[in-house]
Amino acid sequence: MVASGARKAAIIGGGMIGGGWAARFALMGWNVRIHDTDRDAERKINAILESARAAMPGLWDVALPEEGKISFHDDLAEAVEGAEWIQESVPERLDLKHEVYAAIQSACTETAIIGSSTSGFRPSELAEGAARPGQIVVAHPFNPVYLIPLVEIVTGPGTGEARIERIRSTLRDIGAHPLFLRREIDAHIADRLLAAVWREALWLVSDGVADTAEIDDAIRYGFGLRWAQMGLFETYRIAGGEAGMRQLLTRLGASPNLPWSKLTDMPELTDELVETIASQSDAQSGRHSTAELERIRDANLVSILRGLKTRDWGAGRLLNATDRRIDSAPKGLDALSLTGPLPTGARAVPLDWSDHNGHMTEHRYLQAFGDATDRFLGLVGCDAEYIACGHSYFTAETHIRHLAEIRAGARIEIDTQLLLAEGRRMQVFHRMWESSRLVATAEHMLVHVDLGSRRAVAPPADLMARLDKVAAAHAHLPRPEGAGAAVGRPLDRKSETEAGPEAD
């Protein structure tokens, strides 16, 4: 069921970009209405949604909101009715965009935000002749929209501060990063930078200096890795040493004026050059279909973004902030019923958690269960603040049972039962579910430790009281199946095949 109070977005023009917008909004819990004159649009967008469902939820370590309802509409007015955000992604023809805006504004509310995915047009050009010019802004994303967080925002003088703040908060709510331009300019910021690199790359091929694969290698093995987490100026600041950017610029002197590039013009795209580039690209990537390349791209992006997330740096910091915003899990025992196992985890399996068979890898089960233990400890008061005061629980023993396969993109939930809380020892039992299917269990024995002496000590009275409260409630629960099992000898004596497949 989709929540009746879900916010509404309209996507005008599907394709790769429009479909990506639809996926980001829908997976963040918005109801999405799509209008596209292409009769094959529904199939194409559903393919994009399928890729997004596998990749996007894995960026976050908490469960995303329930997916919004997605509907397709032949009538544009019906699509935009009641929409809070309307994203236009039609082809880059100004006359077509003007026609679309006239139809949108005749049917939408005056408070709706109309964003254009245009790569090059300015908002003043887009709003020519519009009934409400300040309602139309540039909201330029990057493909794939459901993974790349940047959205370039260019507003006009009539946009107004209130609308600007709603643009900022809405994009942050769907996990995107709004970058507001100080003034309008053709092609905004990022595409102007990309165009410079693209022109130079075309010259390198045209002049026979490098082929397409070698140019791509220069980027992905070299400066592309630096740009992914620091950008251009911060990277060069480091190159300047302790004195920073000033030292770098002084040392470079006149070198930027040397004839290193041909950025002022572009080689003529003759039939010969087009064929050269196309054949080199075929040799470089032709063994993969476009769909395969998209899946490879998504998996690589998830891995890079999650790596930045562990460092809380760049785009990773944005993901962590979104985790905190959308995490609806209770923060303490008072918000929970203790009559059953406590909810300690809900998330999607990220693409980079899967092995060559597409299954969740063995060590990721331990990570997921370890996160659940941390969540349980936080619920009873052994949180970051408690640990900073000098005490914690250390895991002394772990036993995991792999009962069924889980694939990347699957949503898993974990619940936790307290089996023992006596003195310095605590024993918990986790169950991992995919829907109603039990896929794994884990049993942990933990010991309370003084971080100064690194010795086991009894927990303080207030923490022990909270543990006793949970233990007393869970004492009435049936002992979970598999608790106390030894490796290779399940308690219920089922055969190995009956117990289910082990994780690869």
C-alpha cells in the first residue's frame, strides 16, 4: 500500500533522464505521474526503474521509505494535476519546451516547481512568454539520476526566496545535492567543464595521439579518482604543498598559457573521424551490451559512493546525512513493545555486497548482524555517548547460520531476542528476514569491558536495569530455533540440504 499522504511529482518526458528522475522520486516515497508521447515509454522507464531498485537503495544503510505509486498518463494536464514538483525532460528544442510549459502552467498549481533537465538553456530563455516565469527553473541532473546526487539549479529573478528554499529542501529530501549557480550561463557549470575535456579528447583522437580506450584509462586510472572525492581546486591545492594554492599558482607561472590544449575550437567531425572514434569505441566496449554497461556502471558507482560514505567525505557525507534523515527506527526502549524480538535492522542489500553468483557474500552477513548488535546496544543505552565515557561491549563469540540465498537489491529486516544478561555477559540472537522468509540467524556472546583497563567488568546499574527489563520480557518468548547450535550440527537434526544453502 502506498501512503495516501505521499508527495506527488510529475515527469514530463521520459527517456533516460526522465526515467531516472522518476526512479529517484518514487524510491524516496513520492507518488510519480509520467507523461511521454513515446508509445514505448512505459517499457523503457520500467527498465530504468528495475535498475534503480537494484542499485539505489544500497547507497543507504537504512530502509528507504515505501516506494511511491508510479502511473503513466496520456494527458499532460492529468499528469501534473496536484504535483508539487514537475520535471520537464523533453528534447533540447526551445520551441518544444515553450509549448510544454504553456500546457503545464495551464493545469498545474501556482506553487508547483517546474524544473527543466536542460543541459544548456538558461532559465530566461526557458521562461520566455510563460504565464509565470519565476515558476520555471533549471534543475539539471546527471545520468544515472538515481545514483549521481548533483543537480545544478539555475533560477531567475522572479523565482523568489520561498520557492528557492523549497527547491533546496525538496532535493535534499530525495537524497540529491542542489548546486545553485550564482548567475545563469549557457551549459551551466559541469557541462562546460565536461565540454572542455570532450573537445580535447576529440583532438587527441583526431591527431592520432591516443585512442578512445587510452583516453578513458587516463581518466579512470588517474585524475578521475581524485576528482570523484575532492574535485579540481581542492586536488590542486594539495599539489601546492604546505603553502597551498598560492604556492601552486606561483610555481606554475606562465605554464597555463603554454599551447598544451586546443580548447578554443573542435576538430571537424568528418566521416573519417566519426568512423575512427566509433570503431575504437567498439573495440573498447563492444563486448558488452548497453544494458550490461549500465549495470556495470551502477555497481561501480555504488562501490565508489559507499567507499566515500565510510570516510564521510564528498558525496558520501550527503548519503550519511540522508541516512539520518530517513532513519525511522526507534532510538530507545520506550518507543518499543518488548513482547517480541526487537527490530534492529532494515535495509536493502547493496550491489557491492554480492559475489560472482549475485548472492550476498559471507562476510556481509556478519556486517549486517554486527550492525544489528550495535542497534540493540544503542536501544539499551550502550551508545556512542556511553562508549565515550569508557565502557563498551566486546563480541566474544559468534555463530551464523546461512539458511537461504539473498540477492543484491533484496530488502532485509533483522530482529533481536535477548537470551542472557547476567553480570558481565550478554547473549543475543538475531534473525534475518526477506519478507516472511527466514534467510539467516546469528548468535553472539558479548562481554562488558572497561576500555581503560581492557578488562571485563560488570555494567553499571542503570544499564543493567534496562537489560533486565528486556530479559524479563523475552524470557517468555520461545527459545529461537538454532540457538546454541554447533557448526554442522543444527539442534533440530535436519540434514544439511534441509537446513538450506550456505552463502557463497
